[in-house]
Amino acid sequence: MVFALVGLVVLALLGAVHRYVWRRFVGDTTAPGSRLRRAGTVAAFVLPLLSVGAMTSGRVGAPFWLQQVLAWPGFLWLACLLYLTLALLVGEVVRPVLLRVLARRDAARAGAGSGTPSGTPAETSGTPTEAPDETRPRTEKLVTSGSTGVTAPSEAVARTASDAPGPVAEPETESTAEPAASTPAPALAPHPSRRLFVSRVVGGAAAAAGLATVGYGTYGVLRGPSVQRITVPLAKLPRAAHGFRIAVVSDIHIGPILGRAHTRRIVDTINATSPDLVAVVGDLVDGSVADLGSAAEPLAALRARHGSYFVTGNHEYFSGAEQWIDHVRELGLVPLENARVEIEGFDLAGVNDIAGETEGQGPDFGRALGDRDRGRAAVLMAHQPVVIHDAVEHGVDLQLSGHTHGGQLWPGNYLAELANPTVAGLERYGDTQLFVSRGAGAWGPPVRVGAPSDITVVELASRQA
């Protein structure tokens, strides 16, 4: 019942977000009935359906080729939706400012256009009734001369066009006066409204920012993880083990998007560091051995002096954990299922992920660490950082974890902080240090923003050295 309610809330939220995005990118910027509006409306329905298909196709057992077809557009759209929405929310702050600036500019232009300088025809021309008082008497004197009624030549020269008799002069005066006084100048073709202009500017800027962010984040994932190096001092580590290097890799997430080429990049990057030991800390795959077994085969090429070790993550239990444990063993990795091995100078232990509890295969710290010599340093491989308190209780010196992806998509790191004691990096809890890798792959959208993928070489340091 709870899961159904959560699902309904998520669907309602996604519907509201899609409606908002459609309104700002399509409804506010296109004309009703236009091709652009129709195309935008179709996309607003099709893209979320692709996203739902990408998230559910693997769980319902859809053919792998269909999972691949749905994964790229469906998962990428989720990343685009996130950053387009964030960019639009920033635009909501900019929008009223732009409208106010444009309104003031237009008001200033209108005020400047309404004022007319003195001496212009608009001021000197007018109707005959607006002439000065002495004009008509002066005209009457000019029309008649003496008692004979004959016009003098000099008077004819002085006569103005408005004083000439007959029906010709008067219409000319009216036709030149009235348009200047009452008829407006022809207006230019109307421009788009300020609101439409601002909607297009803000929408265009938001689209550019959001899509550029997703593009850069996708490039970072497809390029492959970078190598980070940290030094971790352990009080119980003997001098002989000083400088021991562990290549920590987590959350590879081989799946419909990240396949064999992704695995090969990771293996090549790890081998280039020449580690003493490789620790694969869970979430290796997103799919079955039947679909992804060949994509995982490059792991057989991992090279380390003390071998490569593997523990399960929560995604293995969505993908057939037992089959994957058998498969990675065939590839040369050593699965640590609530088990421990002695390495030169320290104990290396591994526990199953807590997601295995649903199958009766959860973590068993007593089995992995209960009967060991506590005078030796202990390094624990555990996928999720939340088991750190069990590690502290069992005297672990260093826990290696993943799971969080460092948040993967900013601001997801703030959500990850709510569910994990450490999101990324090295922190201390009592006498136990916890290192959390950001992971080498990506789950869902093949995009990382603010949390680049990495492989970390952890160099152990002895205080006795």
C-alpha cells in the first residue's frame, strides 16, 4: 500500500513537472495550431513514456534489444528534464526583471516620440479659425482698394493663397491643415509582444543551459573514469605492508547503455596503475548474465599482484546475484561472500550487500570478522556506507564502499547525504576510517554532473615506517 501511494505521488509530480516544462517551452513560445506547438505537445507525451519504458523494461523481462532501444532516449530525457526544469526555475527570477526593463524602455521611447519641437508644421499650420485676430481684417483690406473695386497690382502680389477668391484656395488650406493636426503617422509592422519576446529569450537560454549541462555530463561518463589517489595510514599495518596499493572501483553498472567498451576502458585504466590488489565494491551490473555476460568478460584481463576481489551490491540482487557470483569467479575474480582472506600485512574481508537480506543472503559480520586476530589491520569491502557502525563494532580499520555515486546528478548529492553517512571521500568514525568511491559508471541516465566518475588507488601507510 505504501509503495503504491509513493508511486502515485511520483507519477503526479512527474506529470506536474512535464506540464510546467511544456508550458514554458511550448505553450508560451509558439502559436496555437502551429507545427512547432504540435511537435512540442507530442514530445511532451512521448518522452515520459520512453522514460517509463527504460526504467521498467529490464524488470519485466523485455528483450535486451528493446531495453537498449528504450534506454538511451528514456534515461537521457530524465537528465534533460532535471536540468531544463532547474534552468527554467532560474528563469522565473529573470523573467519579471526583463519585462520591467523592456516596459520602461518602451515607455521612454513613447514619451520621446510624443513631444514635437517648436517651429514644426504641426505648430504653424492649423484651421482658419486658429489664425491671429488681425489676419482677417488685414485680408479684407487687401481684397478691396478704394471705391472702384479694382484690385491694385501691388495688392495682388501681397494677396496670400488663403485670401484668394473662389473654390480653389480654401480646400488647399483644409487639406494641408487637418492631416497634420489629427491624422497619425503610418505605424510600422507590429513586433511580438514583450511577454512573448521574454518567454522566447528565457526559454532559449534555459534550453541551451540545460542541454549543454547534460551533454557535458554524458561526455564525462562515456570518456571513462579518472584516477584518484589517496594515502590512508593504518595504526596496525606492519612496515612490510607500507605502500600497499588497492585499486578501488565500484558501481561499474554494465547494462543496456554501458557495455563491453565501458568495461574495457575501466580494466585498462586499472591495469595502468599497477595495483597490488583490485577491490570491486558492488553494483557491477544492471541485467542478467545471459544479456551482459559477454560485456563483463574484459574483467578477466585485470592484473594485480594479490588478485582481484568482488562483493555484491544491491543491483546484483536485481539481476541474479548467484549467477553473477559464479560468472565473476569464472572471470578470475574472488567473491567474498561474508568471508575473509589474509593478505600480506592485513586481513581483507567482504560482506554481502544488505539488499541480499530479502533472499536470506544479507551481510554477516560475525562470519566475516568474528574470529580474526584483532592485532592485525582489517580492511573491509562493503558496498553501502551505512554498515559503517557494524564495521566499527567489529574493529575494522578501513571500510571500502561505493553505492552513492557521489550524488551523480547535482543536486542529488544533498539527497544522498540524507541516506548515507558519507557521500564521497575519506572520513573517520571512531577508530575506523570509511572511504566511499563515486563509482566508475552511472545508473539510469549515463550522465554525471558535479560527481565525476573515478577509480581510486588507496595506498596504505604504516605508522611504523
